Amino acid sequence: MRLIKMNSKNEVISLRYGSSIVGGEIESETGEIGQIRLGDGTFINPEPKTVKYQETLEEKIERLERQIQQDNITNFEVLATIYEELLMKG
């Protein structure tokens, strides 16, 4: 007997062959792991999930370090301008 188990979204999460049904399984000649069972009993392959790119920890650290360096350069430029203004008034 071919047995499958589905989650709450009707997605096949397990497939096995056995002689008796165990815990929430149903007998089915079709349905592969990852497929979704429709109301009419047929199975479809779900749309592939698009994964949003997430920067790694190393990339985030490098980005933040660059930002800090840029902010420091800007701060030094402001300080230099103020210093020059003070010297000129001096």
C-alpha cells in the first residue's frame, strides 16, 4: 500500500509503503513530497518560492564599516571647515 501524509496546507510531507495506515496517513497512488492536493484529489507542483536575498553577516559588517568610514570622513571635513573658519576669524 502506498501511503502519504499531508500538512494543513494539503502539501505532501511524507510518502511510504506499508501494510497499515499510521497517524494521519491516507492511501494514495499519486502525490509526491512537496506537491499540493487539490479539492478534486489531484496533485499539483506548487509555484517555486522566490527567496529574497539576505546579506550575510560578513556583508552587513563590511557595509556598516564603509558607512562609518564615510561618516567619519564627512565629520572630519565639517570639523576642518569649522577650524578654518575659526582660524580666519582669529
